[in-house]
Amino acid sequence: MFYEKLNPDKGLDGIFECNVQRINGVQDVIRAHIHEHFELLYCTSGSYELIVEKKTMTLAPGDVVLIRPMQPHQTRTLQDGVNQYTVLKFIPEGLFSSKLPIYELKYIFPLMYSNKQEVEFYTRKQLEGSNLPALLQTLVEETQTRAYGYEMALRSLTEQIVLWFIRQWRQRSDDAPIDEKRMAVIKSVFDYIDEHIEEPLTVAQAAKQFNMGRSTFSRFFSQNAGESLPSYVRRLRLTKAAKALIQTDKSITEIAADAGFSSTSYFVMCFREQNGITPSQFRRHTDSL
């Protein structure tokens, strides 16, 4: 397991990257890893075994999958000859700034935060009649040719691809559309959590901040985030800790404290539960890359 970062040199300031991955024969493509960005894989030839969390699936020509942030995943080719897929990595927050109007955020927010464990997988048959394959092909061409103004094209195409997944998600969702008033409260809640992530943060404290009862706030948060407040806070703290393990020489104890964990032992337990390895093992793996 290792932590992958976007490379600013390969995309627009690290907002996204696009490339074509080509592998000959049966072999591992990339071992288990995690990252904070979304990753789209679109198979164009051969076939792949893709493992996300504990779910195994086969990616065949014409199939597409969108992997959510911080989901452990790995890929392996399954056929002799050429196996190829298009890779798009992007950060929706970079394309759709939180400073944009609420009416845009209410569409983006559910895909970003709800049902974190889902994997958006669509077969070639399900893509028939859609414009997604054409968008991805144009994205690859713009990346490779770098014609005048290609940066604007890449951003626009990525936004259209994100919109396609948002609409597919919406068709399957039983949730009622988020109105602007509710969206404003949701955004305020997440901003508040981000600002206080290093502090002790309880449901009762957050509920009081937004003038809700404890049970009312718990239901409100779970309905809109797809997980409980403690689960969300823990995942954010683990993400922050993973960055610190790579980017600093701080001790495990210091990192645990900085990320808001009450004890080092609890931090190690949570980290291993989410990532399958201890913080020390994670740091050793990343140092060896």
C-alpha cells in the first residue's frame, strides 16, 4: 500500500492528469495504493482485474470505472498482447471552486461526499449512446497534441465528464434534490469541520454550533455525507496524517497529535484498519519509491 500524489508537472497545477497506460502481457500494473483525487479508468483494449476496497471486477474494452478518493485499489492485466486504458485523475474541488454559487455545489456535492464506498462502474453496453467515450478520446487528443488553448479544452472536457457521472449518479439515487437553503447549511457544516479538524470535535459540539439537537444533526450529517460525523472526521484526520508521513520527518506520535487523534495507539489502530498497514510500514513503503 502506498500514497499517490498528483504531479503538477503532468497536469494543470496538479488539478488533474490524463494519460494512456499501455501494458504488454499479463502482469501487475500498479499495486495497492490510495490517493485524495478521483481516478477514472477507461479500457480500450485487453482486459484488467481491478480490486477496489474488497470488491474485484473485470475491466473490458469499452468499460469505465470511477474510483473515489481514499479507496485502496490495484490493477492487473489479464490478457497476453496489448492491454490499454485511458487514465484521468482529477480533483473536483479544483474544477468547481467552493466559492462558486450554491446552485452548482448542490450538484457536485453528493458525488463527492455521499456513499463513499461506492464504485462508479459502467460497461460498454451501458455507455452505448452516451458522449462519454467521445469526451475521453478528445481529452486524450488535446493532452497529446497540446494545441493552442489546450488547457482551456482540458478543463472544459473534464468538467463535462464529471457532469456525466453526476447525472448517472442522480438517476440511481433515491435522495431528493438538494435545495439551495439546505446546501448552504451543508457547506457551512463542512467548512466548520475543516476549520476545526485538529481539535476535539463531537456531534454535540457541532450540533450546538448549528442550532440543532444531537440526534437531528446526526441524521442530517449522515444523510448528506453518506457516513457519520465521527467516521468522516476520522477519515479526514487519517488523510492529513498520511500526507504528514510522506512530507515530514515528524514522529508517529507528533503526527497523531497534529491530526487530532487522542493517542498514538488509537491512531495506529485506525490507520491500519483503513489502509491495511501501520503508519510506520506506510512511511517505509513511500520512502522506498
